[in-house]
Amino acid sequence: MSIHTYKAADKYVPTYFLGSVGAGGLAVTFFMYLMFWVPHPGKPVPVFEDIRAAFETGTLPLKAAIIVAALGIAVFAFMNIKALIWNLGQLSKFKQTEAYTKLRNSNGETTLLAAPLAVAMSINASFIVGLVFVPQLWSIVEYLFPMAMVAFALTGVWAVRLIGDFLGRVLSKGGIFDVTAHNSFAQMLPAFALAMVAVGLSAPAAMSHTTATVGASLVLSTVFGVAAVLYSVVAVLTAFNSMLHYGTAKEAGPTLMIIVPLMTVLGIMVLRQDHGLHTTFEVHTTAGETMVFLAKLLAVQLVFLGLGMTVLRRQGYFKDFVLGQKTSAGSYALVCPGVALSVMLHFFVNKGLVAAGVITKYDVTYWSITAIALIAQFAMVALVFRLNRQHFATSEAAAVPAE
């Protein structure tokens, strides 16, 4: 008898959690259709009732967009949870191996932060599924916000403990951290995990009408958001120094673009906080200020996208690990930047340019920029299915003799 397993299971590393993160991010890209094209008066986000009303009374293109969005959210939310469950099971097995012990004593220890990152993304994706598919959810949402904040806070504590283990080990003794292996942005993963917790914690600030809930959301999300920024600055500066000395590690090349999703996640956190400050505490940000803020984040994203693509092309990364036969779990890090750029463009167009009166909603300029977001989104859809075929095709293990 032969045993069939996934190729990914044969050489499992925690970086495979990024497959779950990417799928969850794609569910968010489809939610953007509903967020900005479906009217939702009196609420910061569209819910089941708004979507149903728009489908019943809207134009044919809007109905088509709603169908595509609902299918996309359902498919990628399912893939997100499926990948998360698989990874948690594999991580449990991985912890029993010698490879795990070696990982905990190397620079790669921070790849364990992919687990809380994926869990935080799944909580975010689950909330979107609830908004879109569960009738009357908004009537009990004030009870759900404290529960969601507890879930995100616990995930944040998990992430902080893992970071504490790593920093405690490398900073308490000299010569443990391998600077020659720091030649990528792989050490940005802890910052990304903290940022994902922060954006989740900021959601009640934008949606709740309870002052205590909004206040707790603002403070907690700020704590994790600021921690993410501080960690990012240290990781980027030290990594650049190592990359200038030793070049960029080829398999970790996609991490050069991890700044892109970080900007989107932290940007959404700030927008949510601004909304809470506006509705609850009478603090007002103008549409022009929001437009410029989003433009700055988009500029940072474009710079690091350019840097990452330049290095990856020079190294032949796509030829080897995306279009070729080689596999690297780090390839899933390519999904997050495309997803993040798509989401950021939707916000920049709608919350920036349209809100400030620079362009008119649904005019030629609107659709021209939105088209870039849609192209990036569907390129990432294709990439996810391509990577899943590469990494999760079944491989046949050695035959097991019959008793």
C-alpha cells in the first residue's frame, strides 16, 4: 500500500501559513466591490440587507458585481480556513521534529509568527463572511465587538510571546543572530503579524456606537500598530545593511515587498481610527487630508514593489519558483503585495479621490484606476491557484509493506 501526501507536507515550514493569509486577503478584495459599490446608508459597511436590496433594485452590472463578490468571498474564505486548519495540524507535527528545534535556534524562528498572522487574518475574513451572508447580524453587532477584540487581543499576546522568545534569545547573548542570513525582509514577519492584529482591533472603532468599545478599540489598536511600526523600522534598516553586504537571499526575495501589505493594513487601521474619532469624539479629518495620506502610503508601496520586482527578475525567481518546477513556501509571500495593492487602490480611489471631489464616481478616470486594482486582484487569484497546484499536488511516499 502507498501513502499519498501533499508535497508541501514533505518539507513543511511555518511559512506555509502565508497560503492561508493570501486566501483571506483575496476574500477582502472581493468585499471591496460591496464596500464601495453597494449603498449602505447609516452604516460604515454593507451588510446582508444592503446587499440584498442592491441586488433587487440595482442595475445589471451591479447585480453581476454582487454575484462575483459573493462567490469570491465564499470561495476564498473557505480556502483561508481550510489552509489555516491544515497548517495548524502540520505545525503540531512539525514541533515534534528535530527541524523545529533547529528553527527555534536560528534566524528562522520568526517564521513562527506566520501562525498568529494567519489566525488574525482568518478572524477578519470571518467577520466579512458574517456581514455578507448572515441576516440581521447588525442587530447584535455591539455584542460581537467585545468578543472580537478579545480574540484579536489573545492572538496579539500569542504573537508578542513568540517575539519575546526570539528577541530574548538573540539580545541576551552575543553571536547568536546570523547577520549573513539577515539579507532579506524575512524578519518583517513579526511586524506584519502585529499589524494584522492592530487592524482587527481597530474595526470596532469604525463601527461601534458604544463609547467604551470605541475607546478600547482605539487604544488597543494603537498599541499594536505602533509596535508594528517600531519593529518594521529596526528590521528594514538592519536587513538593508546585510543585503548590501551579501546580496538578497533568493528564496526570501518576495519578502522585499512585505512593506506593501503592511502599508495597506496600517492604512486601514488609521482610517478606521479616524472614523471612530470623528463619530464618537468629534475629531475631524478632511477628505483632502485623507487623500494625501493614502497617496503617501501608495507611494511607499510602489517604491517597494519596484524594488522587489527588480531583484526578483534579476535573480530569475519567477522562472524557478513560480513558472518552473522548484517549490519554495516563500512563494506565497508574493500573493500579499498584489492583494494589498488592489485593496489600497480601491480605498485611494473611493475614500481619497472621490471623497475629495478630485474625480467623479464611475467616470472614466474612476474605472481606469479601479481597473488596475481588478487586474492585480485577478493576477493574484491566478497565482494562488498556480501555487496551490505546485505545492499541494499529491506525492507518493514509499510503499508500506502489508502485515
